[in-house]
Amino acid sequence: MGPRILTWAMLRRVKRALDILALEPWLGGSHAVFLEGWAERSRHRVRTEGLKARHWRWRMRAGAWELARRLKGTAPPDALFVSDYVDLPSLLGFLPAAWSEVPSLLYFHENQLTYPGQDGEVEPDFHLGFTNILSCLRADAVAFNSAWHRAEFQRAALDLFAQLPKPNPRVELLAKLEGAAVICPGVDLETIPLGSGGEGPLRVAFNHRWEHDKDPHAFLAACASAVRAGSELELLLLGERFESTPPGLEVMLKELEPQLVHEGYAPDRASYAALLGSADVVASTALHEFFGMAVAEGLAAGCTPLVPDRLAYPEVLGEELAAHLYQEGELSGRLSELGRNPSALRHTTTRAAMRARAERWGAARTAERLDELVEGIQAET
């Protein structure tokens, strides 16, 4: 099965604005921003039914039942959009029979086969990962937020099938993934203007969630090492912090207190964009990243990236920015190197080049591609 190709005959059949129902059991954070961005820019009517972003395991187990209960008595839409948190076969089983004819698009923000546990290891319980597989098989179209994510999911699924008795849906899943689209989450370029960078020492932004998979320990340790070696740095710590923030960070923050220009989640989008635009560098130490929205937003603001040479980052940066990927153990030295001449990162042409890369991942283009994908599956019904 090859990639879905939209013919002019199909597109001519989609003349009216479609009613697209988006179901999201984890309606918070980047998932909510993604749907809001699509709804604002779509040529169709995208409406959302979602659940609060908490109790993630329960959302995957029971979200299909709860969402179906909420939809009881409502007419089926023209098309259905579901995230990877939805158990699609279960959802359609709970809904009236007419809903089974509605074309569905499944979008993978993440997946439960390769998402790391609290200790950095993949969890041994594969039931939720197999739910992702079954949803993938049932959907009429599938999209991933990066090509790396699609390949990672396929690899993990094949590893799982190798452990399972036969028959299993290995052949069917490979066919579905071969035709799966890659559509990035979409950077809201309109709310992130190109900034001019810092004015004094090298200003470094860390705009990731303060959780284990983003490894804030490693970032702070690299900064502290650079400072001890004589580098001058200014730090913007913009990521959201939770009750489950990894322990031991307070001592590291105390050591870096003289370098802290900002610490804490920005109160609004405009403040966040202004702070990001005042940075010279956007850095990552992520252990797992299915796309890399924080880094893409940093690029939009004109920041030079310093990110690990792994995960989805080579795809996000592309060949033209590959020099800004670092190898294991190099972050401290790379910060010191850039810190010797921060003005080079503040040139208008340098920052414009970073912005140009981010424009590849713009939300308007994402909305257009999602519209096209939904139009294609709806025209086939």
C-alpha cells in the first residue's frame, strides 16, 4: 500500500466545508495548541470534544467509553480526527453503527511503545502500545509528527510482534505505516516574532518541560561546567515545572543563580515569545523527543540551536543546520565556544536563517496538509 494520492476527481467531490470532529482524551498542552491552531486555519469546521489532561493511563483505558457517552444522540460528523490517546476500535464499538462509516484520521503526537518511563526505560506493559497498533489498523488515514517517530514506532511494533504468537497483524501494520503521512504539529509563527538576541554574555534558553524525558539535570550540569571553566552565560529557564519535577535540581539552580535572567513559566504567549527572542541559543538535552516543538519555536525566534544528534532533531534542523547538533558530552564545550563570540549569533542574517528553517514547520502549512488528508479520506467514502 503506497501513500494516499488525491486525485482531482476526489477533490472536486469535497466542495463544501466539512464537519470534522476532533476527539482528544488529553486536551491540554501541545495537544490542545495543535487542535486550536488547526481549527483557526482550516477551511473546514473543526470542533473538539476532549477530556482534561490528567490520569493519562485512565484516559487511554476509558477515554473511548467516556467520549462515546458524551456523543450519545449526536449526528455523526463528515470526518473524525483522533489522537494516539484514543482506542479507536473501542470508541467505534461504543458509538451507534452509523459512526463506523465515518472516515477517521489518527494522529500520533507520541506512542506508548517507545515513550520512556520515569527511569528512562520503556515500560514493560505493552497493552497500551498494542492499543496504538489496533487504532492504526482501524483508521482510514494515519499521520505522525515526524518521520523519525514513524520509523521508531514501526521498529518497536516489529520487536513486539516478534515476541507474540501468530497470527498477528504484522503485514497489515507495515502496509498502513507505508502509507502514513508525516505532518508536523505546526509552529505558530504569527505569535513568535523574530527577536534580536541578547546584548551581553551568551544568553541560552531552555524552554522544555522540567520532566525526566527532557533531562534538565544534564542541561544545568553542562551550564555549570561551562561557567566553572570561565564562560560567561545568561540563562532563561522557560519550561513548565510540575510536582513530579526530577529531584536534585534546586542545588544546581542555586549554583547557577548569578546566571539566571529568568526562571519560570512565562505568564502568557507574548511574554514567552519576547523572552525567547532575547535569547541567542535554544538548547536541548532531551532523552526523548518525537518532534521538538520547543526547539522549533526557538528557531522561529531566531535562536541558534544546540541539540543532541539523535531523536527527531536531525530531521527538524535539516542538513543546513546540522553543524548545530552535538555529540554526547559536548554541550558544555559548545556553550563555551559560542560564548567567546555571542555577537556572531545576533547578526540579522544569522537569525533570519534560523527563522527560515522554522517556517518549514509553520502552523498554516500543517492546517493545509491536515485539510487535504481529511478531504482525501472523506472523498473516498
